[in-house]
Amino acid sequence: MTFDLEGPAGRLEALLDAPRGEPGAAVVLAHPHPEHGGTMRSRVVHEAAKGLVRAGGAVLRFNFRGVGLSAGRFTGGAGEVKDFLAATDALARRYPTLPIWAAGYSFGAWVAMATGAADPRVVALIGIAVPFGHHDLSGVASSAKAKFLVHGDRDELCPLKVAQQHYGAMAEPRELVIVDGGDHAFDGRAGDVGDAVYGLLEGFHA
């Protein structure tokens, strides 16, 4: 279901995917960098949403400001964090009794995890191809919230060795799934991302 949210810069174009039965969690899912073609309909985001729905989540995707039909202009981070919070507010109003998971891919993983780590409503942080070394994720590393990571073993933006070093420094609880043959775009491996997300989150309870 496609609809509009009221964001800090105006309209935010959004899409909600929900399981057939009662959802067990409400998930806000952020897309990759807009200046590199990222949108809420990016293939990896789409497959991640499918995996999260299979795991019982009601998944809200949205376009950051300046993307698609969303109003405003890309700010490089600060405005996008505000957009993510607005989407979280909307989802919390729609599902007031459900735990909230903050999820994202690449740039969106940084926005989601950093924002979710500081938001008391969020109980789980989900990062796909997290761009370690490119953004400040210190608040995520020290967070006591559950952290779920999916990373490709051929990621050229953030090599697996770097991701593993950051993962090793994260506070528990944490889990990491490595996608064989996956580059940063998961070219030809997007479906594997959905399966990995499902495997990580199936049965998760905060």
C-alpha cells in the first residue's frame, strides 16, 4: 500500500508491506544513498522488506526527502535522520502496541541504526551492507539493543574484514550473516539478502 507521510520537509512517499496475520513487529526500512540511485524500491530494499514480512514484520519503506515524490532536498544525513524519525512516529501511531525495529541498507543502514540506537521505542537494529568507516556508528557499537547485520564477502565499499572488525567491537547481543559472492550492491544476490534477514529475525523477541 503506497501512501504519504508528513515529514519535516513536507510529503514523504511511503510504502507499507504487512503479513497476512497479525504482525509481531513494526519495521522502518531505509534505502541507500539517493545520490547513487537509492530509493525505497531498490532491489535489495525490496528483498529485505519481503524477508522482514516473512519474519512477521509490518514494514514501512519511504523515500528520503528529494527522492521520488518526497518533498525537499537531500541533506547528506541530518535531514534524513529527521525523515526516519517522522516515519518511525507514523509507524508507532499505526501500531502502538508493537515493538519497533530500525532497518536499512548502506547509507540507510547508518541512518536507521544510528537513529534507532538513540530511540527508546526501537528494540532491534538491522543493517545491510553497513558502511563502516564512512559514518559515525559509535552509538550503535555501544548499544545494548539487538544488532543484526548482513554483509557481502565481496563488498568493495566496506570490505568484509573491516565490517568484521567493527562487528567484533560491538556490544552483545549481535549477529552477522555473510552473503557469499555479495558485493555492496548484492548484484545477483539480492534474494539472498531477503533470506538472510528472514533467518536472522524469524522468531526474534526483544
